[in-house]
Amino acid sequence: MDTFALGSLPVHRVGFGAMQLPGPGVIGPPRDHDAAVAVLRRAVELGVDHIDTAQFYGPDVSNALIREALHPYADDLVLVSKVGAFRDEEGGWLPGQRPDQLRSAVEDNLRSLGVEQLGAVNLRLMDGKHELPADQQVTLEDQLAEMVALREEGKVAGIGISTASLAQVQQAIDQAGIVCVQNAFSLLDQSDAGALDLCRRSGVAYVPYFPLGSAFPHLPKVNDNLVVQAVAARRGATPAQVGLAWLLRHRDNVLLIPGTSSLAHLEENMAVSDLELSLDDVAELEGV
């Protein structure tokens, strides 16, 4: 299956994530502005109709690049953003979980992208590893209610949730009729399988971040796995392509948003759609 729907909006299963377009650490302008614009335009030429972004990428950088490169947008281009965090002057990540902050962030995204409605907006929850300030300790029920209000006002077409537990995903499905979930998932980290399968049963798109393993240096990477490398060599592909192709085959509600600031890497990512893994390949990979 080449497409899956974000609510009422069908998109190709390989999209584009804009997080790598700003400078190092997702801070400041890109190293090569013209190259970043060229990557966005080439992505759309290659069939990308789902771009994932956020106002806090840069901050303010990725949305500005998307608007410069692609506005006025094609009718079938679905722009998805996320809210729930901010950046400080040093590049640190700050929570922005209050309903009024969620609303303000959605409106900031609308203005910077130059649209009246976003295809979907993900509510990015905090991971619970650090205690939130008192003013940020709000209920998921109140957060989802604000997101539903924004949808009813026509500012977002669909609601998503990110970094969410299985119980939170279920609550978001029940209360808000979400269209997508963004959680960590890869061949090497399938701890979120319960949420993935809940999404599949509910017709909800699942958009894995860290699809090739955690970005943290001390944690394993799909590209470094010897089995993945062996399958890649047999298929004439890269290990990254094998890891992404496995995700597409693993569940039909998976949407990929690999990001890059390189044209060559973009072409490599988009070729994943044409990589056919055999039953033997899949069995070998499942053994990992």
C-alpha cells in the first residue's frame, strides 16, 4: 500500500521531516540556505505530500524555509506541525504544555507557514523524566480539549499526539479522535508495539521517530547491526534503507518522515518505497 490517511487526508507513506533543515542542534539558519530550499523542492518533485515541521525547529527556521521553497503550496501537500515545547536562547528545550500555549503555538505555525489550516498538529507531551514546573502540570484532558477546540475552529484538520504512553494514546483516540501518533520505534526498539497496534486497529497513522535507532550516541543504531548490513548487501541497498523498508512492511499504518539537508540522502530515502524485502529478509530481520 503506497498511501495511508491522516484522518481524511491520504498521503504517501514516505514523507519528509524538516527537523534537520536548521543549523546544528536544530538551532539557527542552515549551513547552506540554498541547499535547504533545493531539498524541499526536490522532495515535492519526488512525490512527497506530507511534511513534518515545528515552529520550534530553529526556532522559526524550518517553517520559514518551507514557506520560501514551496508557497503557494500544492493542493495535496499536507503540512503537519507539533506544539508543546519552546526553545530558550541557549537552545534548550522548554515545556509549553498549557492550553493557552498550545493555542498560541498553533497560531504561530499558521502565520509562519502562511496557511489558514494545518493538516495535523501533534501535541508533544513531556517524557516524564523531569518534573514540570507547577504552571506546566496540566491534565491531558484539558490539553486535548484545547486541541479539539482548534479543530472545531478550522485551524487544524487533524490532531496527533507524540511521546505518549499506551494509555495516553487510548485517551487521545477516545477524547479527540486523533489521526496520528509520533513515538519512538525501530527494528531495534519495538517497546511501543502496543501503541502501534492500537493505532492500526483504530485507523490511526503511526509516525515513528528515531526510526533507525536512538539519536543518543550510547544507544544502538540500526545501521550498525550486522544482520541489517548483511540484508542490505544482499539487496544492493544501504542499511538505512533496509531499516526504513522494514518499518513500511511491518505495519501498513506506518508513515515515515526521514529528514535530511542533503539532496543525495533525500534521493536515498525516497528510494525506500521501491525496496522489496523478501520473506527470508523479513524473517532474518525479525530475529534481531
